[in-house]
Amino acid sequence: MEREDILDLLANISKLLEIKGENVFKVRAYENTIRELGAYKGDIIKDIEFGERR
């Protein structure tokens, strides 16, 4: 899974939650995460994998 795959997946989840009529704060949380990860300069995949080993 690549960086863009993660961002696309989160965007799809956000859209589905919005369509479902989920709490607006939950939808916004996904949107904020997408924005933050999009601006993140590190290697998302490597950092996630490292975090799982702790």
C-alpha cells in the first residue's frame, strides 16, 4: 500500500460516512487526517510499520 492509497482510502471512508449521515465531527476528523497526512513529509508507510513493532 502506498501513500496515495492510504489517502484515497481515508477519503472514501469520509465520503461514505457523509453519505450515511454520520456525525459531522467524525467526517471532519477523517478530512483533517487526510489533510495532515497529505502535508506529512515523512514516509507514512515506514512510520506506520515502525509503530507496529513497538
